[in-house]
Amino acid sequence: MFSQTSRVVAILAVLGGVAQCALGLVIATGFIGPYEAVLARYTSASSSGEVINHATYAILLGLALGTLAEIGIAVRKKAAASRRQD
């Protein structure tokens, strides 16, 4: 159960990081309005680069957690298969 929960959290972290990265890029390009106004309205960061950095950290955290969850699931399946053979 813990591995499944970790997998869900990892997916949410990656999706949130991608959304945050997209927001940082949209703010940086000035697509939705003046830079300072949009930055103050949608984030608490001091710059769009900081938003993108936080997004990168979230994506990396999600990938690492997802990898560990997949390893845990594979180990559990392998242990269950070896118990059935005995």
C-alpha cells in the first residue's frame, strides 16, 4: 500500500512541477500580462527563474520518488512469486 501511495504522490509531484514550469515560462514571456503584476498575482517568488527552479525540484523529487516506488513494487512482486514457487 505504501508503494502505491508513493506512486500517486510521485505522479502528482511531476504533474504539479510541469504545471509550475509552464507558469514560469508564461510569466517570463509576458504572455498573460505585465511581468511584475503577473508574478505578484500568481506566485510568491521573486522572479520567473525562481518559479522554474522550484518546478525543476518538484519534477526531480517526483521522478526519484516514482523510481523508488517502482522498485518497491517490483521487489514485492518478486517476493510473492518466489513464495508461490516454494
